[in-house]
Amino acid sequence: MATITFGTLELVSKLKSTRACLAYLPCYPLAQALRNAVRHLILNKSNLNILRALIMFNKQFILLFLLFNLTGCGYNDLQYSDEVITSKWAEVLNQYQRRADLVPNLVNVVKGYAAHEKDVLLGVTEARAKVGAIQATPELVNDEAAFKKFVAAQGQMTSAISRLLLVAEKYPELKADGVFRDLQAQLEGTENRITVARNRYIEAVKDYNVLVRSFPSNLTAMVFGLKTKPNFTVENEQAIAQPPKVDFGAPTAPVAQP
């Protein structure tokens, strides 16, 4: 067993002081890891070479570590921003699901008056099926390919619903149906809520991506494997931002008689 000399005790004392200083650093995860490493060295006093090497580079290392931490490592900000994204994304999914739940009833009402509009009815049904086939989980926002697929499916749903509502213009009895008008009002309100939820998500992702790319939080992001998240692009935002609107109060143009 190695003899504990006065020099060794002095090294241990310096290490304990270093460990105590690390406790006050703002970047908790990194500081915690370093405190654990120092504690391991203190408990294993027999390895004097490692102790001496640590003290040799102690001053330079602490200066660099303090320089990194003076401006904050951004870990807490990254975690908070990630939680905000999760919350906003959940609201987007909730509103999209609300719209999908309205579609079957809307299709059934239209079918009662315009059963021969098979292509339009089938298009809405297929669009809803594609949306339902996608596993819209919180993890989806971390997969750019899956996110784009989800956005494309929702865009197809919006287009299909718009075509279905336009069909109603041909049938005065359908437009006068109370159930249809109620569903149309619910759908319009849901589309507006989707737009609001999507815009909030866009802002949340923008703030998070800025943190991931900005110094010094980008260093923390690299250490913990955090990457930018996909967002709605200008193209798909324009494609799906406009809710389907049909003026059911407008009179239908009379058909010219031969």
C-alpha cells in the first residue's frame, strides 16, 4: 500500500477545494460529472501520478471551464425550450385529431345528398386514412423525414376537405341541412385553432434551433447530442395555412334553361 505523505495530503486538499468550487458552477450536468471524477481520485489516493497530473493542469483547466460557464452553458435553456416544443406539438396534434374526428360525420352527411360524388368522397376518406396511418408521437419532431411525411398528409387532408365543401355548393338541400351546417362551423373553428397551434409551434422550434446553433449553448448541444428540429417550411405552411372556406350563405347560380 502506498505511503500517504505530506505532499499527497496537500494534493488531496487542493482537489477537495477544486471539487467544492465546481459545486457553484452554473452548468450542473458538466459540473456534476467533474465533481464525481475528482471524488474518485480523492478516494483512490494510491494513484499519485494521476493526482499530480491533475494538479499540474488544474489552473489551466479551471480557467477554461470558468470561461465556458461565465456565459452559461445553456443546458437548462435547451431543456426548457425542448419541453415547450413538446407542449406546443401536443396541441398541434390535438387540433389535427379534432379535425380528423369530424371528417367521417361530414362525409356521411354529404353522401346522403350526393352519393354519386364518389371521387370526392373517396378522396377525403383516403386522405384521412393516410393521416391515421402515421404514428404522430412526440418523437416525430426529431425525425425530419417523418415530420415532412406528416405535414404532407395533413396538406392532402386540407385539400380533400376543401373539394368536399365545394361539392356542397351544387346541392341546396345539403347546404340547408342543419347537421351539415353545424359540422361546417365546427370544421372552420378547428382549422383556425390548427393555424394558431401551428404558429405557436413554429415560434417554439425557432427559439430552440437558435439555442442549438448559438455559442456557447451549441457546445452543450454537441456534448449531449441535441440537434435542430424540423419546422414547417414556407412552402408547406402556405399550402396548409388557409382553412377551407365556403360561403354557404351565397345563393347558387341558376342553371340556364335551353
